[in-house]
Amino acid sequence: MESGALVVILILVVVVVGVNGALYFSLRRGGGTQHFKLWRNAASRARNPWQQEDDDLAALSRLVSELKNPPGSDPEN
């Protein structure tokens, strides 16, 4: 059982070091701003995954209210 735990720990260390190394070398090459933009977009999408749909529904609601009450008409009637 100890050898299995050591293998898992070794794999975990290799993955962490590999990801950090990949990030470091991508920043050194100058492509880091693109990667940060991708991460920023992914983070904002994770915080609010339905943002685009919410925006589309708000626009649809506004258009429907304009159809029901055209600009310049009396909203009381």
C-alpha cells in the first residue's frame, strides 16, 4: 500500500511541476498575455455561466416592451 501512495504523490508532483513549468515557459516566450486573457475569460464565465443568455433575454425584454409601447405613444392606453 505504501508504494501505491508514493506513486500517487510522485504523479501529483510531476503534474504540478509540469503545469508550473509550462506556464513559466509560455510567459518567457511572450505569449503570456494571450494565456492570461483566456484564463480571465474562463474565470468570468465560471463566475456567471449564463451572462450571455441573461444579456440576450434583457435585450429581448426591452424589444418586446418597445413593441408593446412604441416610443411616442401613450403608455396609459
